[in-house]
Amino acid sequence: RPVLRPAHGNSAMLPMARNVPPGGVLDESLIPTANIEVTRMSVRQLKAELAARDVEISHCRDRSELLALLRKARAAGLWDSGSFAMRRQQRSFCWVEMVEGRQAYSHFGEGATAIQNVEDLEPVTAAEMPCPARFEGSFEAARAQAFLKSKLLVVAVVSGRGKPQKDEALQYLALASDEVRSVLSENAIFWRGRPAELKDTQLRQLAPMDTLPSLAIAVTLAADAMTVILAVPGAVTRTQTLESILEGLEAMEVHRQLMQARRNDEDVQLRQAQDQEYADALARDQAAAARAQQAPQAPQAPQAALPVPPTVRPETRPPHVDEGHVAAAEQFLSEAPNGQDGDGRDDAVRLVLKLPSGERVERTFNAEEPLSRVQQWARCCPWLPEAEGRQLVIPAAFQLAMAFPRRRFTAADCERSLRDLGLAPSAALLLIDEG
């Protein structure tokens, strides 16, 4: 077994260049500056040759760094330490940590290592590695998308400086596995980025140990809020990555169940409140009816003209009052008093209407009457006995709705009967201001 050691002075491997055919050797004749001494080359020439050799230079800040990279690239040949490769026969990926002669010490996504002959490997760049479908927008947009789609948020925070070093490369390998990519594509939004793309508070959540790389699993609580289930610093294996994702999915399911239980509790509380309001209103009506029966009967006076709000006399009625509403009120007044023509019958529907001001009015309708009749009543109820002397304000545009179960009635419901709409034998309605 050969002794392996890092290639001298080569901390970053030169991956397959654009002038290197798969499995072949770099063709120096295709590089115009290959025979020029590096110290005599301009910055533009240095960059051009490094690009031809497929060497990452985005982290370089001055000419001396470009010179050092080109010297290593010219001395390295096809293989050097610290690069990704694909095994030709298995068509699987690995990361080559060290090279000695024709032997390569390689790491695999499941955490295993092996010594391989470089002839069995094909160099690839990090950009050529398989990767989960990456969200291309900002982190904030990825978080909002995860919340909108009800998916897990998986974040890989990487240094982004040059070629991936060992821990970062092993994270790449774990995410490149078919199993991980399949689980992520179905259940998660995946985002990969550098610390500079995150706010300080976000970075502390996603990489809490100040160690890069970091793989974080988060459940979104809102479009702009999340809770991080776990953050794994450093290198990860394929199995660790899958277990982390599954743990996140379980946490997200628990969160969904809690939110559903909370919504159910709110619905139950709302229904109980409505039932109590209806019971209180019914008790008031029954008490009023009992008092009326005990009181001596007085001669019935002729029906008065249309009642108006106490501060408005008929002859000084404001010009903005809709005469159609007044006519509708007169029609309601010509009918039997509220509650005397429907209570106790199978076709009676008692409705309690809550106004935007919080005040309530009640009336009994026939179950076969359309919802438009209720809308008409709602518009003119300030001039009906139901107002009980109160200054009721009805919006010019409104919509009727049921609080439980939640439902807004549309124009298509106007001609349906109260029975068909499920309002019999009683219901509590809301009048919603649409102005």
C-alpha cells in the first residue's frame, strides 16, 4: 500500500480544464501563453491562462495571488489534491483529498474512504456536481416560498471562496446523492449561499457555531419568520443529511397539527359565543312576551306613520336618505309585528344580525324567503321597531356573512331560500362593510 501525502504546495486541486478531453491530458499547445514566464505576463494574460486551465480566481485580490495560482497549475498536471471526481465504472462521485503518483485518497458521500487509481477517475468541477434544485433568489424569498408552499426550508451556508475545502466538499457529496435530492425535491425548498448574503440574525440561526459549512433545517412560521430545528456544522454524510431532513419533516408535521388544533379551538369558541348570544336574545324575547301578556290590554291605536330616527322628523328628513329604503321599511311595517307571524312554526327562521358597530338586530323570517329579503331588511332596519330607538348606521355597500362556519354570501346566493342556505331554524349573521 503506497504512502499518501498531500501534494507539496498544492492546497487546491486543478480540475479538468476546458482543453482537457475526458480522461485525457492537458493540451498545452492550445494555451497561447503556455511558454511565457509567469513573471512577464500581464494580469489579463494570467487570468486568461488560469481560465483556460479552469482554475477558480474569484478569491484573488492582487497579481501575486494570480502568479502563485498559475505556478501551481503549471506544475500540477491533470491531478492535484482537493478536487471532485467521478468514478468511471460506477458513475458515482467522490472527493480526492490527496494524490501520490497515480494513487488518489478519496472520500464518498456515505462517509467511506478508499484509495483509487487516478486512471479510474474523471475530474469534475464543483459546478458539475449533481445538486438539489436550488432556489435562485434571495434567502428571504426562499423562506417566503417555503411558507407559501408549506414545505421545509433547507439551507446550506458555504464560504464561497474558491474551490470547496474538505468539510464543504463532503457536504456537496452528501447533497449530491440521489436519495437526498429526491427527498428535497418533494418536500423542501433548498437554498445555498454565503454568509454575506444573510443578515447577522439569520447567520446566527443558520450557523450558530460560527463554523462553515453549515447545513440548517428550518420550519417556516410565516413568510418572514422561521424556527431552526437543527444546524449541522462541518462535514456531513448522506445518512446524516437524510436523518436531519426527516427530523425537520416530523417537526413540521407537529407544527401543522398544533396550528390545526388552535384553529379548531377558535372555531369552537366562536360557535359557543354565538350560541350564547342567541340564547340571551331568545331569553330577552321570552321575557318581553311574558310582560306583554301580563300587562292590561289597551285599545289598539291606529298604526303610526313610518318611524324615523329620534332626531329626524319626517318633514326634515335628510336628502341623503334613500326613498327606496323608506318604502321597503313601510312594507315591513305593514306586515305582522316581528316575531308574531313565525315563532313556533316549522318554517320560521330567527336571524340575529350583528352590525359593524357591534349592535345587533333580530327578526323572524319564513324559511322559503330568499336571502335578498334579508338584505332588504338590513338596509331599512334603522326605521323599524327592531332598532329600539337606537341610531343604527348601515353602510351603503355591505355583504352578509356567517361567522360559523365561515362563509360569505355572494350575489348568486341572493335568490336562494334561507332553508337552502342552511340558515333554518336560526342563525347569526354578520354585516360586513364593503365601502
